[in-house]
Amino acid sequence: KNQVEQSPQSLIILEGKNCTLQCNYTVSPFSNLRWYKQDTGRGPVSLTIMTFSENTKSNGRYTATLDADTKQSSLHITASQLSDSASYICVVSPFNTDKLIFGTGTRLQVFP
Amino acid sequence: SQTIHQWPATLVQPVGSPLSLECTVEGTSNPNLYWYRQAAGRGLQLLFYSVGIGQISSEVPQNLSASRPQDRQFILSSKKLLLSDSGFYLCAWRAGTSVLNEQFFGPGTRLTVL
């Protein structure tokens, strides 16, 4: 069964600190992996998208990595800001389909 | 630019009542449209998707239905709501046929069934 699991479920950090969120997936073969940011009560917004052949992708202070051999991805947030408080969702797209498989997300809280 | 709208933003309905949630997309034509449900502590679950007017594919058997009466309008309905229908409903659209094209999500509708 295609699954996407994320850890930790929740994370609290202080403003200015870095953090790394993890995503493990069993989807195979897959076309691409995305990270979304979802503010409370809002729709998800895409941060990065990587194909199976890419290892890393950056978007400002967000850097995603992908290891297709171990089926793991991470999202690293540098110099966190209060506005980074949100849920971060890892999403994998199986090969040859536009159906997305969503992880349950990591809830990040950044405190001053 | 493209925008996606959903309404209502919040809805509280009694068990057994009907439901109609609407989603419209502006600034694009012939988009793929999707309805998702996000239950508390769960990942987004695809309910329906549509590649064109009148074309609906259901992913999960349930008491919900979807319709696409116009190119950029997607409606989620139910004749009789269940308690388990409570959740956050998201509409999304995607342009083109490439699987790399991003899905853009609407602001969502918070449905509480009492």
C-alpha cells in the first residue's frame, strides 16, 4: 500500500533556530515529491517539488532533500520566523498519475 | 492570474441534512478539478476529481457526490449528512496534463455535522 509517513508529528522551536522535518514513503515507482505549507484553516501552498532524479531543491529559507534509494525526504528550515508556524505536508505522486498521496503533516510552532 | 474560490468558509449542519459546497476557478480554462477532505490528524483524502464538464471520478465510496456543471465550477453534495462527514473540505485545480504541474488549493470549507 502506498503510504507517506512524517515525523515528528509536532515540533516547537524558538525563533531564529533551524529545524528539519522528515518524510518516509513507500510509493514506488513515483514521479515527484512535494512539500506543502498549510496555515491553520487554510489550503496548502506548495514550497518545493522534486522529481525522482533530483536530490535537493531550495525555496528561500526552505531546502528539501530527496534520497530515492532509501525513500526519504527532508525539509530543512533555516533561521525560523514566527510566520513559519504551520503544518508541513509531504506529498508523493505515483508514477504516471496525477493522484497525490499526502502525509499527515508535521505541526511546527515557532515561539519568540 | 488564476484564483480559486470556495464557499461557504464555515458550515454547521445537523445530521441528515443536505449539503452543497461550491468551488470556482478563475483565470484558466479546462482545469483538472479535485475535492479533498482533511479529517483531524489525518492526511488529505481525495474524494473526487474531474478532467472536464460532466466527467467525475470517485475515489472513495460514500454518501457524497460531485458535479461539474461548468468548466470552472465544481460542486460537492450530499443528500443526507453523517457525523463522519465532518472535516475540512478542500477544492484544488491543476492545469495541463503534466504530472509535474502544481495543484493549487482553495481556502477550504470547515464542515461540522452535529
